Amino acid sequence: MAEENNQANAQQDTQKPQLQFSLQRVYVKDISFESPNAPSVFQQPFKPKVGLDLDTTSEAIGNDLYEVVVKVTAQVSNNEDDTTAFLAEVEQAGLFRISGIVGDQLDHTLGAFCPNVLFPYARECIDSLVGRGSFPPLMLAPVNFEAMYAQRKQRAAQASEAAE
């Protein structure tokens, strides 16, 4: 009887898709730092005004392999005269092997979970760039990619309703 149960369990296991999620590689896809008003920007009191843009994209690369990119752009100007102090941009990417997840769950994983994994790398990269440009550290706050994903889905639903 126990042998029959084991065989039945083995058949059920082979019928279920195996859930697999693994980070294969983390890499910088693109990086840029500009300080267009140096050295004059260093000769005045620095009262930074930070503008931050975030974007995520994902693309299927191959068999169960996906590239996810988090693009972070930080533009900092000096409040004294509104000149650009620096512009730092990083596209932090990762290769993820994902199987057994489909449809909305896969979309959610690629749009929210994977960017959460990549963002600390992007944040560190931005901070390093800013430091190399001789500016005070730019410690970016954590980002709620779950909320960003929900907003993106809501905007897409509203756009499709408006189109109908």
C-alpha cells in the first residue's frame, strides 16, 4: 500500500511544473555620470535639489531565462542658482532563471520582485559614482516596487478602458 502511495505521489510530482527561481548574474548594463558645471559648482554653497526617475523593464532571453533592468536616473541641481551639479544614471540588470511561474504571477515576479532584488546594487552604484564625482553621498531611499507595479497595472487597465 505504501509503495502504491509513493508511486502516485511520484506521478503527481512529475505532472506539476517545477517552480524554479534563481539569480544567474547581476551586472551593470549602462552607466553614466556627468558634472557639466564643474569646477564652478564646487565654488558655491551646495544646497542640493534631487530629481529621481526609476524605470524597470524585462525581456525573455531564452528558455526560462529573463533579463530584468532597473534604470535609475538622479539629477541633482544646486538650489542656489538651479544649475545642474550632476547627473548620474545606472541601468542595473540581472539574469533570472524562472520556471513554473506563468501569466500574471510571472509578470508580477518580473515587474516587482526582481527589481527589488536589483535595486540595492543600483543604489550602491549611484552612490559610488556620486562619490567619485567629489559630491556628498547620495543615499537613495528604498523603493516600493510592489506599489510601482500596481500603479503601472492600474494605468494600463485605465488606458485599455479608455481605448474601448
